Amino acid sequence: MDERMVRQSTILLNPRKIENNVIANLNIEVQPGNTEKILKFLRKQAEILFATSCMGEYNIFAISLSSSMEDMNRLKERIQGQEGVIETQTSIWIDQYLLCPQNFEIEQLKEE
């Protein structure tokens, strides 16, 4: 099989079946000029699966996986404690969702 044939994959997660784990979206508003600094901080956090800058009401979108609600709250407090963070809004996943790893690739796809 040609190694280029399979280029992407999709994972179906059911958060209700992941024992004692909390999956959440984090929308983070930061002061102008602080986006890259906060992104670097987030990407060093073990709970953060994905983080990117975005346009709109919030400057950063992230997905996290914490072992409990207490750990999720501690992560949120660490984020809010960073200089330059204005607000953090959290949405906990409660149903099945598709998680598409190809969307988490930062490198631009090159046409062959």
C-alpha cells in the first residue's frame, strides 16, 4: 500500500465512557500582544491537547483533558493567573464528538 494513501484519521470520543476525565473547550481572551506568550504557556501544560490563536471575541481556543473537575479548575486558575489573560470561558463536553487529529496539524499540507 502506498504510504500516501492514508493521510488522515478521525477518532470518535464518548466523554461519558472516559472514567473520571473531563474534556473541555477553553476560550481565552488576552490583552493585545500577549497571544503568543499565552499559547506557549498553554502548550506546555500536560492537560492541553490543542491550542491555537483565533479571531473573534476570544483570542485563543484550546481543548483540554483533565483527570477530574478539580484538576480542570486548577488548570483554569493557572491560565487565569497568567499576566495578560483577561477572561477564560470553559465548556465541558458531555456527549459524543468527533476528534479529527488532522485538524490539529500546525504544518500546512503540501500538494503532491
